[in-house]
Amino acid sequence: TLHDGKIAPKNNAEAAQWYERSAKMKDPGAVAAYALMLIDGNVVPRHRDRGLAMLRDLANDGFASADLQLGQILESGRGDAEPDLAGAAQRYKHGCDGTASERIKSAGRYDACRRDAQMLKEGRGVPRDPDEAGKVLKQVEAQKLLDAGFEAFQRRR
């Protein structure tokens, strides 16, 4: 691809243009990639708030991986901002609580749940609650078993 140089010579400026075009057509992967470019000011002018809004919209549409990315960005202060632990914890919880059943929409759900549990266990951005952290992790493991069973059932059809 143009972005990583595996198929065609690396051309970040052209890749950014394609991500922007695809993001305008609501392609989730392109929205996420272009949002990160905006947050970091990578090849495009930095527009952190616009990039965060794009990821929030994607997350609110049920893409748990966008919640995971938002949580990581807020937790680290990526894009020249102060870390926002409460905001990060909220995004991890939102991603973990997602009910989307489509594989692409739930791709980041397990990781969001693990980060939610870690924030609860450590009291980072939320009141410390190791018991709730344990419950979240148990729910994740139960959901993983259900998902694995469903996938096995689908393969047999």
C-alpha cells in the first residue's frame, strides 16, 4: 500500500489523501487511520479535536476498537495534550460495554475490557475497585467462550 510501502513506493502524502477520501465515504478503517494522522499531525496539519471527534463518532457507531484507541490516546496524552485518565477510563468502559455482534465492530472489545479492568484495579481515572475489575475480566472470558462457540458453529454450517 502507499502508506507502508509494501505494494508501491511509500508516499505518505498520497496515502493521507486516500485515507481522507475513504474516511469521507465512512470506511471505518480509513476513518480511524485518518483520525490518527490528524491527532498526531502526521503528514497532515494537526487537528487533534477533529481527529478525536472522528474516533468518537466511530466508537459511538459500535466500533470498540475506536474506543480502545481513544482510551489509549487520552491515557497517554498523545497529540500534545495532558493525559485524561477519567476520559480514558470512560472510553475503555464504553468499548467493553459494547453489544455489537459484527466481528469488525467488536474487534477491540476484549482489549478495551482488559484496559477497563486495569483502570478499575489501579484506581486510574476511576475509583479503585478490584472486585469490579475481577467481574469485568470474568465477563470478558465468558464472552470469548461464547464468541468462539459461535464461530465454530458458523464454520460447521
